Amino acid sequence: MHIKQSTVRSILTVARREKKRLNLDSDALAVLTALINLLAQETIARTCQTAANTGDRHVTRDHLKRIIAQIMLDFAV
């Protein structure tokens, strides 16, 4: 899984609810994109591990719910 910088920029623009161009340094965008990709990969890995630990062969929303609080704490700044 890989999220592109253009996707991150679009999400930030929509989140601002303004039509103005987002002034974001290219280095800051690169770091933010890398962090988002890391967060997504870690979330997927932990969710899959949770499913495996419970003996399930399919990942469900319930597996994600079990790890989301931990993910938020681990990535808190």
C-alpha cells in the first residue's frame, strides 16, 4: 500500500474546506506522506495480527476496533 503525496495534499485541501491553494513545503509534504504511509502499514499489520491471534482467516471491522486505540496512543505526538 502506498499513498501518494498528491493524495495527501488533496485530503488536506478538502479538510480545510477552502478553495485556496494549500501552502505546504515540499519537504513537509514528503514527511507527512511518509508518516501517513507508516501509520497505514502499521494499522494493517496489527489488524491482520489481531485476526490471526483470534484464529480468524478474515479481517473484520471488529479486529480494527481492537487495535485503533493502541495505534492512536503509539502515534500520539
